[in-house]
Amino acid sequence: MARAEALNAYRALLRATRKSFAGDTPMLKGSAAEVRKKFEENRHVTSDVEIQRLLEEAREAALFITQMIVQAKLNSRGGYEVKADKDHAGATLEVPSEELLPKS
């Protein structure tokens, strides 16, 4: 049972990253590698309590990625656009302040 749940959580995380990072190959590859790494690190966990905790973390991560991450895309005017969809309803957009943005 835990194996099937782990596989479902793994697939849900990969789906979330594919949706959130569509068109961004470096982020897609990096996020898939990170998901794989985390699951591999915990492959030999046998405690039912620990397995359930890890599965809950994976479910929360998939939800967070789906609902809270939106990528801005460069538009033809040289600015960035954010197109939120129904998964982001009710979320607050946070734009970094000038102090946090890298100087070019």
C-alpha cells in the first residue's frame, strides 16, 4: 500500500512541476531531479509513521507548487507578464522589491 501511495505522490509532484514550469527546460529538469533525489533519499524508510509523514510532505509540496508558483514570461515590450489560472485563485502576488532584484 505505501509503495503505491509513494508512486502516486511522486507522479503528483512531477505533474505539478510540469504544469508550473511548462516551457522552462532548466527548471523542469532541475525540479524533476530534485524530486527524484528526495524520494531516493527516503527509499529505505520502513517506519509507517515516517512514511506517512513523508507522503504528507510530498502531497503538500505538490499542492504548493501547483497553487503558489507562477512563472513570469518576458513579453515583447521587454517586461514580464504573469498569467495566473484557476489554481491560483485567491493567492496574493508578491513582487520582489528593488533591493532584492539583482543589479545588472
